[in-house]
Amino acid sequence: MINVMNPCYDKKIPIPTCAQICRSDEEKMMANNYRIGGPIISHLHEDVQRQLFDVRLEVHAPINGSEAFNSGKVDEQFSFCIESGSISGHGKRNNDGKGGNSGHGNSGSGNACQNAARFFNVKEPALEKWTFSYFEDLFAQDAQQPTIVNVASKVFRGVQISKPGQYSAILTFNGKSQTVARWTVRTSSKKRTAKNVLFFIGDGMTQSMITAARLIGHKSINGRYQTLMQLDQMDAIGVQMTHSIDSFITDSANSATALFTGKKSTVSALNVWVDSSANSFDDPKMETIGELFRRRRKGGALGIVSTAIIGDATPAAVCGHTRNRNEEGAIVFEYLNSPEAINSTFTWPTGCQQPDVILGGGAELFLPNHSSWQGQDMYKAFEQKGYNVVFDANALKKTSAKDRTLGIFTIGNMAVWVDRNILPQNLKGKKTSPNGDGTDAVNQPGLKDMTLKAIDILHERSKGNGWFMMSEAASIDKAMHILDYDRALGELLELDDTVRATIQHLEQMGELDDTLIVVTADHGHGFDVFGSADTKYLTSQSTDPLRRRGVGTYQTSGLSEFQVAPGSLPQNDTIVFGPQGPSFPVQWQPRYKLAAGFGANPDHRENYKLELTPRVPAVSGTGGFVLNTQDNPDGFTIQGTLPLTEPQGVHSLTDVSIFAHGPGSEAFRGVQNNIDIFYKVADALGLGV
């Protein structure tokens, strides 16, 4: 039994003694990938020149189960070699892995398969051994009959390939059995086109959401919009596919990993290929765009901005390395230190080297408590490394652009745009002050405030050497999960407003022509608008069939009232602005609203009104999560489409849009895989040169 981990094989493996396979598709893949004596398996892996990565080799011998092999005795004498060139086939090789002319086969290149330690110019890694368990299928899980697997492993740390081309990585085990990984090292651009890159992520943002946000934020007369979103006016637009290596439905961790490393990984994994070891911090790593930028662009500045907990999956993917995205305290510790500081048993010769600016939520990861790294006061740790620490919008505005800055503005995720601007009472009584004094975090900055301040800090600290920043509108996704469509669309409009303000700010600074701006999502949701809703009629009815008459489709859908003054008819053509100015709704609780739905949701009730408090569509009940009777009691019931284990909506398969502006933007046109975006950003910055 064989498993070449990273960059050859990326499959979610149950942690020893915690084995559990939850879905039948994973069970099938587990069995197929652990077949003994089967055909040679080809795996694809790509790198930019000089990007660092680890390689984990695992040889497995199941003790029991349908794939039991050799009484569980694992081959500890396996060998690993690498050959360059276009490989069309493989003949016999020396069992020591050193290769040779007689053992090369028809490679078409004449290059020997070289022992991997010699190829990478490193010492031969030490042999590691462990045991893990998993359930082959749901029957085995019901019977509590796990399969026990013995493992022999080696790992090469922090290696790189500087020469572009095709490579075959060949693991030989159990005598003559082989697994072959196909590696591609892309040719890097020989010219840097952008000095700076600002990478916006609208978490979970789909084109249907953008369309809905445009409708509520911009006036349409006779079917023509009088103004457009900033995203509509970017230099280039493309589409990216989001699926992960072992699942066509991705999460934010491994989708952000793809965007920031150019590598596919596994659900919940951050910048690692998941292995079967017990330690979630020793999995083989990939160098991120943040690490590569720091290593290759001396003097360049690095920034991370998010409206989420700053240790959450998307911001974590700029620098963090773990197969478990929930290790948020460790991720914050890694921002300040390195993977080696978390796990001193290995070498990782790169890192983000203390980003110049970090702004977001998640005070629980910094206050000394069970959620922070080893209970440490991380505010103090950051201050000792020279960071200015700020806790609210006023302090952020006043802080010097010359110093490294940590801005944490609330416990948990930051308040969404709708609650900060329309329903500010929702910020009160939460006791979420980031300094832990038990008061309310009522003065939180928005995404625009944080992004513009971060630009100033990066510009000042980079001293002309350029900068890279990731800025995330996190709660598009978080609000969509709970079917809170108005809050999600408010976050999307805030993102669009931030992109517009960013372009204006960079132009005023004289940096716009040197800055590539990329706006995309990490994945999508099954959201769309299918009509309008007369909320007054709908909520006045006494039965579900009558309430559903309030939904208008086709010619009865009419127009919404988001862009007319209160009391006006939807057909009113007067252009007016609401309290928040242009590009936002004039009113948020009109009679005629959008009728929208979700492709994957729990049982819930819908009345299409603005939720006055953040939504809880389903609650725990008999047999799992059931309809929340306190949520929209005057709405009609919508039957769920998910297992009762799911309390919220889930991600979808849909491709998501990419928008780009500035030098190098033309590369983002067309249909592409999410991993391609990393290489295009790296090329624009000239990181492979």
C-alpha cells in the first residue's frame, strides 16, 4: 500500500484514533487510493520557479479490512527518485532509487532518475513510523470496525526546483511497485509588471450575488442602470473553477490555499498537503504568496485585512500552515513567528516575517485565555515585536503609518455593514470590546477604512520596494450561510465601495499605475434571485399557500423599492440617494423586495424582510437541526435540501468571477483554475525572476 504525500497525493486522512469518514464519496476515494498492487497512479503538481515546498512519502500496510496487506508489515526500504524531461513511460529502476541508464526506460530525455536527496542537495531524511485508523465505509463505521494502517514515511523539507520543465517523481516500494507523480515547474515571467498587488476576496461571492447587489444599490430606469458598480468597470473579467483536490465542493481554507500557493489541497487544510500523521502541524507545506513575496522582494511590505476573525481561514492562508483551520491561536502565533516556532522538529526556511499591518476581528486569539496560543497575551507579544496595537476606528485613523500595526476591533467576527450603518443597536450589549474590558465594540472600522489605512502603512513602510496585501470581505459568506441575504449583499456593496475608494486613493498617491488589483471569491453559494416579494401582503396572510401568493415572477415580479424614497412607488424614476450615499440602497425595508433562495439549505421560514437581528434559520431538535419557529413566524416554510446535521446553507460548485485592474490585469481574462491565479500574481510581481 502506498501513498505519496505532497506534492504527489493530497487526500484527507483521518487522524489516528479519531478516524471518521463522513461522506460516501470520501469512503470510495479512500479505498481507491489505498489499493495495493494496483496500476501506477499519476499525480499532477505545479510550482513557480524557486517556490519552496515539502514532499511527504508514505508507504502503508493495512492490518485488517478489505485492503489488508502483508499482515500489516510495511516496507521500510522504499526509495524515491526524480527524473526531468517529458516522460512517456518507465522501465525498471535500481531498487536503491539512484537510477541509471539501464533503469530509465523510454523517457524521451536521456535523463537518469536521480536519488531525491541528491536531486534536492539535502541529506536523506530519517525514517518515521506510525499507525493510524479509518473507517472504510459507513457499514464499518456503524459496526465500529476501523481499519488499522501501519505507515513508513520520510519527508523532504523546504526544497525547491529552479529549472522550469516537466519532472517525474517516482516512489518504488514492495520490490517493484511504483507510484509516479507528474510535476510541472512553470516558466516564470522575465519581467515584473506590477510593483504592488492588492488582492481582494469577497468570500463566497458569486455573480448572482453581484447582480443582486447591483439591483439594490443602483437605480435602473427603463431597464438600464444609471450607475454601475466598480466591479463592472474593471479592466478585465474572468472566471475561475474552485474545486479542491478531493472534493468538488470546497471550503475557504483549501480554496484560499489554491489562490495563495498555486496548489490544490484538502478541505480544512491551510497551505499543506494532508498526511496521516497525528500532528496537524507537521504536514508537508507549500510556500504562500506572502512568504514568497517576503523572501524574493527584499524590503517589500505585507498586509492582511479581514472583516473576519483574523485567524480565520482566508486571512490565515496568507501565512499559516496546518491541516486544521480551527487552529486559529497557532495561526496568529505564526504571523508573529514561523512554523518552526510551532513545531521545532522540522526546518521551514521561509515565512511571512511579521506582516507590516494586520487588521480584523478575533480578540479572543490575543487576550490571554484558552483560545490564544498556549494562553499567552498575544497583544503583549506583538507590542514587544514593535507593533502599534489599536482597538477602534478612531485609533486606527490616528496611528502612524510608519510603524507596524495590529488592529483588532472586536471579539469574534467584525460587525457587518448593515448592523454598523442601519441597525447599530445590534452592536450593543455584546460585551465584545477587543481589550477584554467587557464593554461593547461599537466603534468598529469598515472594510474601506481598514483597507485605505493599510495601503498608507504599506506604502510608507515599503519605501518604494512594493507591497502585497490581501483584503477580505468575509461576511458575504458568513451571512449567506445563515440565509441572511440583505446582510450578505450589504457586505458585497461595501466591498465594491472599497474597491472604488481604493482606486481613487491609489490614483491620488500616484501608485495606481504600479498596482495590480485583483477581486475574486474563494468559492460560491447556491444563491439567486427569482422574483419579487410583496412583504406587506405576504406577512398579512394566515396560511403558507396564501403567503406564497406574495411572490411575483416574470411579469408580476415588477421592480423593487430599494432605489426609491420611502412612500414612493417602485416605478418612480427620480434619482435619490439614501443616508449612506450613492451605490447603496435608499431604503432597506421597502414593501417590495427581492425574492431570493438558496440551493442547499436547512428547513426554514421566509418572509423576505430585512432581519432586524442576525438570523438563526434552524435550531437543534429531535433528530438534528429543524426549522426555527421563532425565525420569520409570519413567513412560509421552505423544505430543506440538506442532511439534518447541517444548521446552515453550504457552499456550491459554481464558478466565480475574477475582476482585475492595472498592470498585468489582462492575464486574468477567460476561464481558469483557481491555482492559476497564484502564478499570474507571482508573475506580475516578478517573484520567479
